[in-house]
Amino acid sequence: MLKLDDRDLQILKVLANEARISKADLAKKINLSPSPCWKRLERLEKAGIIEGYHARISLKQIAPHVTVFVTMELEHHRAEYFQRFEQAIRDRDEVTACWAIGGGLDYLLQIVTRDIDTYQRLIDDLLDQGLGVVRYFTYVMTKAVKTGTSLPLDQLVPAFSDEAAEG
């Protein structure tokens, strides 16, 4: 794992909220000259810490849609069944996110479709594939209360605040 310092954390915080910021503006914002800033940025990208740069698109401005969260439980808990299920999920564009979870159920999916009927056809298709889904629960999103790309880096990596105080 790449060792990060306070400047790296500053870069990550800025990019999480302003992915389109120019490299020159990023350097100014973290009070570092451009060349060292760019080298740090390149190091973070090569290490896989920065996985990409994305635009947040407002679907409600484009087309009617429904966002559904689904928890699923598989009948068999063996690697081959998990792999088959996960591949089927990766193949579906409507599944915008999928997490393997603990606590009684196996997966949490985020699905975006035109309407609830389209969602149900997707679920029916997944069930017909024989993926071993024994139970699923559907939760229709009624309002997005909080979304975003920022992460609680200060709370996750407390050593940064300690280093900054000492340095």
C-alpha cells in the first residue's frame, strides 16, 4: 500500500469534489508548485488510489426513471455460485452498482430502469437464469437525501491530522 502524506490527502479531497479542476488550479489550491503536484497526482493514479474521473449526471433532467435497491440471498454459498451470479450482474447495464454484503443476505444491488415494470422484467430474467437466488427484497427509492463523491478521509485516516499537527 502506498504511504500517503497530508499533501496527498489534500489532493484527494479536492479531486473528490472537483474532478474537472485543472492541474494548475489544483496545485494552487493545495499550495504546491505545479511540477511536484503533478508528480504526486501521477503517483496516486499509478497506485490505483485515483481510479478515474467522472461526471455526476442528473437522470431526472434527462428521462423518467426509477432507482431500486435490491437485496438478494443465494441458495448456495460456494465460490462457483457467487462467481456465476456476479458475472450475470456485471452483464446487465441496468445494475449500476452491486456489493457483496454480510449480515444474512448476500448482495445489495442498485438498479436504474425506465419504470417499475421494466425493473420487474429484469428481475424475472435474472431469476430465470438459474443463478440460485432464493430470496430478494425490493426497495424503491423515493428521494435521494444524500449522494456524492466525497469521502470522510479525515476520519478514515486519522494519522494525517496527527502528522499535520506535528509537522
